[in-house]
Amino acid sequence: MNVLFLITDSPYRTQRVVETLEAALVAAVFDQQVSVLLKGDAVWSALPDQDVSELDRRSVLKILTALPEYDVEHLYVCAESLAERGLEADTLGTPVETLTASEQRALLDRSERVIS
């Protein structure tokens, strides 16, 4: 099954981003074809040099960089969300594939399940 995990929340406001990524890892372990799309404030999750020591939380970037080890081969980022925040894909802390709005619609259409 082809499953897309769509994440839109800020990475450290709640535990939602970490929980969603953990669900993606579990799905991948059970041989699902898993992709992750970061959109909106979730693009902050991929910034390098995240110091979360004072937050008593796991680093979201560390989870993102571990995705390929669990056969999650596609980490997508909304191009518009990056631009709105003055970010560029090549400055993020992990390799990503940027998608335009039309490419995101196509991704959503070809995904059998979308979890957000």
C-alpha cells in the first residue's frame, strides 16, 4: 500500500510531528510504501542545527534523517511553504524533494492513503 504522511504542524509546539513520523516509521517496517510531505510550518522541522536540549524532546531532524534507514525514500517539502519562510531546500539539514502545488495534488491523487 502507498501511504503518504502529510505534516503541517510546527515541529515543537506539540508532539504531533514526532508522533506522525513515528507512525510513518512503523508503517514502513510493515512493508508499506511510505512518503512524507512537510507543508506549512512543518518545513521548520528540516532545519539544521536544532537544539532541543531545553525542550526535553526528541529532535525532529534526527527522525527525518533516519527515514531512509526504514525504507522511507521520499521526503517531500512544499516549495511554496519554503519560499514563504525564506528557506531553500539546499540549506535544510536533510535531503528533500521540493514539490509545487500541482505536484502535491498529483502526489495526493496517487496515494492510496493519506494520513495527516
